[in-house]
Amino acid sequence: MGSITAGYSLLCSLFGQPYSGDDYKSDAMWDIEFEDGTVATIYNWKNGMNYCGAEGIPTVQISKWNIGGNEQRALDLVREMIENAHRITVTQGHVHGDPQDEEDILWQQTILNR
């Protein structure tokens, strides 16, 4: 569906601790159900230590995440939550979480089959 660039600590603060993914191609995964019933999954893919071994990125340093769901709204809702969290923390005069979170709101969306 799409992908985002966001710091691990920001995702944890919004969605709680992830579960361990599939222990092969993914290291961390969040399943989120929004109030309207929209379901989104946030996960890393083939960039962490599960897949790449010692050459992989430690989970807490992963910043490239895939967003899955059955509809575009899943990506839109995740994006909205992260943008709102970023706006709040900047308004308060500090950046939330890791120093890398200053660059959290870089978005990449892959449109498939359009």
C-alpha cells in the first residue's frame, strides 16, 4: 500500500510496543484498528537483523516502514496520527523521542495497480 519514514520511538509512543514480526523478513509490527474499523499494519521489511543478520539495522534504529491495509484510508489514518504527533511536539518546543525523530515526517507512498 505505501511506506513512511518515521522513528521507531515515535511509533512506539503512538501505537505501543510492537510485536516481533515474523522472525524472518520483519523485526517489528503493529496492527492497528481505528475507531471507524479501518485496519492498518505497520512493519519493517527486509531491512532489519532478522533478514540481514549482523548487516541489518537494529530495530530501534529502523526508520523505513511499510503500511499495509485493505484500503487507502489505512495509510491516510496512520499518516495523520504521525503528523499530528509531530505538530504537537514541535509546538511544545521539543522533538519527541530519538534525535532522528526530527526527520520523522518524510513520507513516501507507493501506489500499486493505478
